[in-house]
Amino acid sequence: MSETGVKNEQSETVLFDSAALKLDCGVTLNHVSLAYTTYGTLNGDKRNAILICHPLTCDQYPASENPQTGRDGWWTQAVGPGRPIDTDKYFVICSNVLGGCGGSTGPQTDNPDGSGPYGLNFPVITIADMVRAQNLLIDHLGIESLFCVIGGSMGGMQVLEWAAMHGPRVFSAVPIATSARHSSQNIAFHEVGRQAILADPEWHAGAYYEKDAHPRKGLAVARMAAHITYLSETALQRKFGRNLQDRESVTYGFDADFQIESYLRHQGMSFVERFDANSYLYITRAMDYFDIAAENNGNLAAAFKDTATRFCVMSFTSDWLFPTSESVNLVRALNAAGANVSFVEIESDKGHDAFLLDEPEMHATLSGFLKSAAKARGLIEGGRDHD
Amino acid sequence: MSETGVKNEQSETVLFDSAALKLDCGVTLNHVSLAYTTYGTLNGDKRNAILICHPLTCDQYPASENPQTGRDGWWTQAVGPGRPIDTDKYFVICSNVLGGCGGSTGPQTDNPDGSGPYGLNFPVITIADMVRAQNLLIDHLGIESLFCVIGGSMGGMQVLEWAAMHGPRVFSAVPIATSARHSSQNIAFHEVGRQAILADPEWHAGAYYEKDAHPRKGLAVARMAAHITYLSETALQRKFGRNLQDRESVTYGFDADFQIESYLRHQGMSFVERFDANSYLYITRAMDYFDIAAENNGNLAAAFKDTATRFCVMSFTSDWLFPTSESVNLVRALNAAGANVSFVEIESDKGHDAFLLDEPEMHATLSGFLKSAAKARGLIEGGRDHD
């Protein structure tokens, strides 16, 4: 039990060395590790499991401290005892994505051929590949069907891929602040970040592990650029405005005169302590490639044809990275596919990051949706109650 | 006469070596060169001069080819014979800003103390300093009062500073797609660009000139990040979407699979051929420091108190770098100051760059405003006609 009061927290790494993971790029991985954490108790018929899919730079610790980084759980507002994703009621699973750097197989993992860390020899992966790996984990846990798959941003992309690829295993799905395809502007921002990493001489064409190097400066710049896109202009103006950082007046130099500069530099510097630059390249690439409609000849609705999954789609008014228009496109396609879908656009000035923050309307929506879905699945009163 | 049909094009560099230029940072420059171009003919009483202030990465060649870079004039849509800023009617002046790299004094200029190029020993300048230097040029040209000062983006900042500092010399002013202060988000994007340059080992703490180096990779990343902010999400989606670059399918690699990636890389690579990295640092810093209200104890209207200048403010609906809200703030302050001001928000999906492009409504507004101002000044019929 962690200090957050979550019962039955367990973190493990499972090695799949007999299952073949055939990736979209054509490569088959026969040796895949997934690091995952579970919270709560799987009920007798294994029908109360919720899979949380994490966003780009998070990990398998949504509700508890990451013992490697010492950082608090990244979604404690939403996940925990009595929280919308209630670990007293549900068995919550979160795994570090394939390609990540939190213990799952990724570019920093040793290549089974004995040549040392993969580096750029790691195959380029997709969101679908991440889901294929998670699917092995769900098999491993003996769960036939997930009660719900939930995630924001890149996590939401995984949610959609789960519903599209493994609909019968997904009773309900909550894609938040996401899109069925990465936009041109989003690809553009990712490309800036990647070029910043590639420009760093410590990158060594991805083979920096052996040289005890890390493209820290490039990765920090990538993080700084990305971080701007996670916040709304309003939030930046409200939090920082043109306030100066610990000084009375500007210094006529290139120091961090403004709080926003100091904040961004801190974001960049702290990020490089916990994230691997190659993982950043691979995961951003997976997001860029994401386009569920393209996987279905341009027809997004076809991806969800005859789906029995219940969807709850959420977006935020001030999110300009994954704007409401993207969610609306998704909802239209789900409706066209005859899906059971509810959609809420939440008023917030916090930008894309709103889904990670204290957003009562999001939490109320999530609670209400899960309660209704739990009734429909017979997990609580109104159906069978497994609490 | 240039190939664009502009009459009397002249490009010169004037050295001010007796006038003292006291900068905001406290340093006094006694040796300042300004490279400038003029088009058209100054009339007898020198009342038909229009000063064009250029944006961040442009130069003193709005209406004709830059002989150094070979690039076309950057504002030929708006400036030339028969254009809204009609070089057949007006005497048009444009100077490379102080701190720039188009021939005016900047960090790449030799320090008069004989120590070689300034590099980081160049004093940090402000938008007001750029205007002070331009003011010396207007003195040099023997012009008492400018008919109009016009500019977009950083050029618009200079326009506002001209009106605030030298109101009696500014008969009319057209600030386009600009703001009276640089926002937190805009400072943030500039800081990302600067950190990308500073991270490049070829930057050598600004002393790269002597080493025959140039932080090309860092400057390219800076340009890529900035370029995204110049375009709207809609324009990116329309121009590039998720289209692939000369290939049928993604390559599962880090090549420029998408057109938007290829476009941004090209923007970055071509920029470093024509722009100096230190100039980029200094000019972005000048923009960050810009805050006319702060120069007047937080009262923006006070900056324009009793102004006789006629203002025409323009913004574009899809410009998220200098959104309409910034122009509205400015217009409110000008109204509070009792100024003669007209304001037009132009419907365009082209983002911030719209002011440089073929925008008929902007051009019509500019023509109409200049015609009306020319009448009021007695330059054309309705008053005295100096054509």
C-alpha cells in the first residue's frame, strides 16, 4: 500500500519471450518486456479491470510515486481510493509503453543479439504496436475483457486503437483530449523537438549509451517547445505574464529575466533527468504516424463498425494541441458507426494539460460514466454488485 | 530602377560616427551604421516620406531583390508602383534594424575598439533603440516629419514606438499584426529558439565569427519552431495536412516522411544561409523586452497622450502569435488617449504571415487609409497635391 492510500499496489516487469510481437513496420520482436503497475483487486470473474494508457512523457505510475524518479503519480487527481477511477472498486492497470524508458522494451534496452542497447536499431513503432504489447499483458493477467480503457493525449490514441483493434475486449473507452490522427501542426512541433535532439553532438546517431553521453541540451529544447503546446496562451499569461524572475528590472542580457523563461528552462532540465532522448524520438514518431482513418482506407467510422464499446469522449475548450474539433470529428465517426457515445467539451483555460489537473467537471464526467458503465456490466447495484 | 519597376531605388549605408546613440541598457554607441534602401522621390517639402519597419527576419529590401541573398523583396505585394504603398507617389524608406545582419551595426560588426566582431559584447538593444537609430537616419535625410510609419509584427512594434517617442514626426501610423507588448507565450517561443542556438557547440558563446563557425543546426531549429507560429493550424492542414513527401507510405524511420517535415527542414536550412545567429538572439530579445505600457508606469494610453498621429490598426482572425485581442487592447488605449484611430480585423486563415501575403482586404484598407491621410496632409487633391 502506497502513501497515497492505494491498496494492493504492485509493480512488475513481465518478459514475453515466447510470444511474437509483429510490428507495423514488419519487424517481429520475440523478446519484449513490459513494466506495469496495478492497483486494487481483480474481482473473481476478472471483469473490473481498467487499463490506463499513459501520455507521451508519463509512465506506469499514475497513482503512486515512481521509485526510479521519485516523482508523484502523474494522475493522482483521477486515480486512487475514492477518486473517479476508484482503486477500491476497480483493478487498475498501467504499463509503460513499448518504446518507453520506464522499464519496458525500448531503444535503451539491450538488443537480444548481444550487440548492446538497440539505439536506432530499435524498430520504429506505432500506437497500434503499443496496444499489441498491452494486449499481451492483458492476456498474461488472464483478463478476457477490460471494463474500461482510459487515457488522455497519446493515451487517448491508445484507447482508440484498443477499441478499433480489440473491440470485444473493451467494454468501455474514455479517450480524453486526443484525436484519431495527429495533425500537421502537431507533427511540426514534434519534428522541431526531434531536430533539436539530432542536432546535439551528444546524440551520436542514437548510440550515446555506450559513450556515457546523453543529448541533454537537445532533449531539453525539445521539451521546452513541447511544453508550450501543453498550456494555453491564457494560462501562460495568468501564471507568468511578463513577470520577472527574482529581479526588479530586466538585465539587458540573455539570462532568464522572465518567469516564463525560468519555468521553461526548469522544465527542460528536469525532463532530461528522467527521460531518454531516443525514447522521445520513437514515441513522438509513433504519434505522428497515428491515423486510424488511414488504417481503414480513409474511413474513420469503418474502424469502429459494429462496435459494442461504450465511449465517453472529452475535450477542453482551451486545448489547442488537441482541439475540440478533433474530438468532434471522432464523435461524428463513432455516431456514424452506430456507437454508444457521449461527448463533453469541458470549459477550462488550462490548455491541453487540463486532463492531468484538477478539473472537477472532467472528474464528475468520468465518475458518472464509469458508474453507468459499471451498472451496465453488472459490477454494481442495478446489475450484479462486485464491490 | 529595379526589375520590379520601382523608380529611383537606392541602397546605401550611412555611418553615424558623431551622433551619440544612448541605448536603453545604458551603453552609448558612438559609431553606428545603418543600411537602408529608398524607393521613389522625396518631394520638395519632404512631406511624402513613408518609413517601413521590417519584421524580425526581414531586411531593408521590401520592394526589391536583396543583392546579398538574391531573395525577392519581402513585401512586394504591398510596396511598389501602383501598390498600396505606392513608390510612384511616396518616398519609401526602409532600414535594416540596429542589431540586424543586413548591413546595419549588430553583433557581427567589428567593435570599434579593434577587438574584432562584437559577438556577445554587443549591447542588448530594445525596439526603442532600433527607433532611435532610425530617427538618426530620418534626420540625416533631412525629413522633419514622416507622412507614415508602417510595419507588421516586430515592424508594428517599431511603428508604435515611433508614435510614442516621436509623435510629432509621425503624421500617420499603421501597426499591423502586432502588439503593445510581447506576450508570455511569445517570449516562451523565443526562449526555445535562443536555447537551441546556445545549445549548438558551434555557437562558441557568440564568438563563432573568428572560428569560421556558425551555429547552423541550432539556428535552424529556432527558425523551425518560429515558423510554426507564423502559420495557422488551418493553413498547415490545408497546405500540408498529413501528406507524404515524395513517397507512397511512411518509411518507419526519422526521415522527412511528411511534407510538413520537409517544409520545415527547408525553412530551417535556408534561413541559416541568410541570417546571423547572434542577430537572432539580440532581435528576439528586443521583442521580448517590448512593453510600451511598462515604459509608462503600466498605462498604455499615457504613451500616446495628446497624440496627433492618425492610426490604422490591423489584425488577422487566424493570427495566434499576435492575436486580435492584442490589437483590441491597443485600440482601446489609443481611444482612451483620444487618438484618431481606425481598426480592421481581417478575415484570413493564413495566420500571422498573412500580412506578408496577398490579402486584398489588407491592401485595400492600407490604400484607403493612406489616401485619406494624404488628403489630410495636403499631398493629393482635397488638399495640396504634391504628386
